[in-house]
Amino acid sequence: MNRPVPIIPISIDEYLQAEQASDVRHEYISGELFAMAGAGEAHNRIAGNLFFHFRSATRGTACGVFISDMKIRVTAKDAFYYPDILLTCDPDDSQSLYKHAPCLIAEVLSPSTEIIDRREKLVAYRTLESLRDYLLVSQDCRRIEHYSRTSDGVWQHRIVEEDDELEFRCGELRISVSVADIYEDVVLESGDDRRGVVA
């Protein structure tokens, strides 16, 4: 009779060290590693647009915006994730390999990650006391789901479409970005180029 092979968890230090030498990115959950899938053009353009506008807004400030390759540590879930975009303005959030106090996280939805982004990561990210905004950005149409934490700690959810504006606050920083900005030059996977490409 075959016996199942036990999974031997690795430590956080082992994970961080191995990840620096790996050609493949892995997310870490309670000692287990999960390889990250690649992304297509629409995903990259959307993430790039978000990074461009957030980076423009943070220039000359103490805030930092990171794309794809920066990990976020979620201590309450014993996890490290690679969000598509993260923004932090906490001067104590200074680790070079990961961040732990973001005010904003954005994930671009894809078929292989959508369920994780909507469930596992939504639950995990909301345990971060610093987090104020979580965005789920569609590749199929101009549609952004915006989860935001109010000043009294209550999470709210709204759908942002078409020509709406999104506004964020991180410490003293104020950022405003439109749906059109986020989808600039993006050919949507639904094939509706007219809605995905901004002239």
C-alpha cells in the first residue's frame, strides 16, 4: 500500500533565501510554496498603467509603489504574496525583500488567479491594519471592484466602470486616477477594442 508523502514545511528564512535565487516566483502559505503563473499583454498593460500613475503621484514623497516582483507579508495568515501593485507610505516599511504595511493593493484578474484574488487574498489582505484600498481590475471589460476601509474600520465595496474616477488617500498622499487611465492602450480580452483603447 502506498503511503502519502508528507509535506515538510519550509521556514520563512528558507523561503526568502530560495526566492532570491529562483527564476520562478512562489507565494508562501504556512510553509508551502505555490508557483506563480505568467501573465499576458492586457494584464501587463493594466498593471503598467496603474504603476505609472501611482509612481507619478509618489515622486518626491516618502511613499513607494511596487509592481509584480515585490512581496507582501501577511503575518496573520503566515503568508507572502506577490500583488500586481502595492503602495506603501509607512517609513517603517523598509524591508528590501517584502513589505508589510501597504495602504493600497491592486490585483489584475486572470482566469488562473481570480478565485484566489476574490477569496483567499481578499480575506488575507483585510487583516493588514494599514490597508485602506484593495482593487480587483478586470481584463475582460472596463470594470474595477474597489474595496475600501472607512475611518471606523468598516469595509465597503463598489463597482467602478466607464469614465469614473478613483481617489485614494495614503497618509498625506492623495491620488486620483480614472478608469480610462487604467485601461489606456489595453485591448480587452472580450474583444471590444473600442472600450479598451483610449485614443
